Amino acid sequence: MTKYILLTVFTLLSFGQLTAQDTLHIDSAKHLDEVVVTYQADKRTPVTFQNIYSKTIKEKSIGQEPSFLLSETPSITNYSDGGNSQGYSYYRIRGIDETRINTTFDGMPMNEPEDQGAYFSNYPDILNSVSKIQIQRGVGTSKNGVASYGGSVQLFSPNLADTTKTTFGLGYGAFNSMRVFGEYNSGVKNKKALYVRASQIYSDGYKYHSSNNSQSVFLSSGLFYDKSIWKLNFLAGHQQNDMAWIGVSDSLIDIDRQTNANSKQEKDRFFQMLTQLQNSWQISRSSSLQSSIYYTFLKGNYGFDYNNFIGLSSTDELYSYAFLSNFVGFFSNYTFSKKQFNLTTGLHGNIYNRQHTGSEKT
């Protein structure tokens, strides 16, 4: 079934490519953002929203989890397991957690279909490759993925039309926190563009044995024709975390605020990858077709010390729970706009499967 869906969508995208060489010249670089199939709010949309642009993101991005940057905006609170800005962290919009917040990357759903959570920790330093964030508060315009009861957070990939540049960064802070990264943007040359970024992040964590060791790579490339734009995104992240999610009693915090109720042997390791092919076809001055195929792969496991969890002394026994999931889908939208009339219609479908395995190690 998956093969037939992908074949159908590929045919649709190919048709857009073959027809794209006709007349009606359009400045491709100017219309780069039309590649992304999203449901952005603007001043005419009856939704409370806020845009955070590249300049602000770059100024504030130090390798922290996105929830920390989001928490600087109204109606958003956040917290982290380890007490620092790396590793697992969570946020709420108007008191509603991430399972009811629609999270997308260039219109692609980032929420896991099973538990509906979005885990940015699997994509370390993702903000380094984000050109814009739109936050919508309350029920908004999002259509893809989880329902936006609390709101939506839309992330946008790098603007390939930016000027050519090569950047290297190195940062160091409290709790042996550090980030090293390098990125390159070619700009649009001969109707082609390429962006590449690689990052390494590490932190001991604020709590005892709550370290985070993560790596990620991001690649984005584009082809720019007169009436059609193609864009390919690839993002892969690998993280290893010590666990720090169990609550700590006030009496222990009074003795040592860095107390970690999880045992030292509890750790997790996850690898997650997403790839997305996008096409934007300007059919005429008043109509366009935008399409996207996406795929997400997740593999990893975490350790669980049951004795420690119920208040007994830890032993050598450790339960290991593993996950393996595949998430593939496509969406295609047709937009017609003329004078005061606007029409958007489309189709979105996906297939998801997830395997769970558990074992006891001694």
C-alpha cells in the first residue's frame, strides 16, 4: 500500500516538474517560502500568533532545547528533567501540554502518532537550522498531525536564498555544557542551493548523573526553476541521556538541590531521522500547487530500574524498553487567490507503525 501511495505522489510531483518550464517567469528566490506547505497565520487570521525570525533565533540559540526559547514568549511555560537547558525538556501553551500542541517542520508533523508527543531532544541543536518559528496560541490553523487544542508551533527550514556563508561556533558554560557546530550555505547558484550543518552538544546536567551527549546533522538542498521549486530536507539526530525524570522529595532537595532520584544505571539512547521532499508549482498568477512527501525513522531504548522506582535498593536488574517506528506520509494542497477570494483545498495521508520490545538484563 505504501508503495502505491508514494508512486502516486511522485507522479504528481513529476508532473509539476515537467510543466514547470513553461512561460510566466517568477523570481524563484523571492518565492522560496512557497515550497513549504503550511497553515501560517497572518494579520487577517483570527488567531493569536507570534513569529520569531532568524535573527532573533540566531542571537538566542546556544544549543538549548527549543522549549527554553519558546518559554520567553507569552503563555508558554517549560521545565527540564536534568535542571539545565539540554536533554529532555517540556513546555505548555496556556497550560496544555505538548500532546495537544501541533508541532510541524515545514508542514511535516513532528508529533509521534502513538503518544502524540514531540521530542526535540532527538534533534539536538535544531534551532541552529531554523529560519523562522510561528507560535499560534489556542485552536489555530494547523491541519497536519495532532489537533492544536493548546496551539501550534511551526518550524521552518533554512532560507536557501541567503547569501553564501560558512560559520563555525564553539561555546562552553556551566556544568561542563558545550556546543560545537559548523554550517555552510551556498546561496542560489545556477538555480541550485545547498545548506549543511553538523553539531555536537554535551552537558553534565544540573542534577547528578543527568548528562546529555548528542550529535546531529542537517542538510537542505533546492532546485529553482521559473515556475517550480524543489526542496529536500534531511535531519538526523543521535542522543544519549542519563535519566532524571523521577520527582525528588522536598526533604532531599533541602539537603542537596542537585539530587537525582533516578539511579545511575538508567540511561537512554535514541536515533531519529526525518527526510522531506517538497515541490511548489506556480500554475498561474492566481493558482499554485504545493506537495510534500515525508518519512521519519525512530530507533532507541531506555533503561528502567524498577526497584529504585518503588523505593527499594537498586540491584543489577534493569529493564530495557526499545522502540522502532516508521512514519511515512504525503500532502498536496491547491491554492487559488484572486482579489478578495481565497480558496485552499488539499489531501493529507500517512501510514505509521511502531514496534515495542522489552527485556530484563542482569
